[in-house]
Amino acid sequence: RSAYVREAGRFKTTEEIVSDPSQNQEVIQGAIDAAPSAHLPQIVAKMVLEVTVSSSMLLEGYIV
């Protein structure tokens, strides 16, 4: 994941491009919706993806 984030940071040149709350929420909701099929509690999927998205944004912002 971190390699993808570093690559994304190469072409995301502004904070607005790095931060897209609606897209982030869509990704998180997708994980929540898919969690039951993986026998994963939805709250766990939500928390993991929120931390992952937040961390990725911090790294992308640092690279930009």
C-alpha cells in the first residue's frame, strides 16, 4: 500500500487532489459493506479503513 501511496504522491500536486472526502468515504463504506462476506465485524473494517485512509493522506501530503 505504501508503494502505491508514494506513486500517487508523484502526480498529486495539491492538497485538494490529495484530500477528497467523498472518495474517502466511498472507499470506507465499500469496506464496511464487504466486511460481512469476509466474516469481519463492520466496525473493524470501518476503523481499519479510516486509519489507512488517514495515514495515506498524511504520507501523500508529505510527498506533495
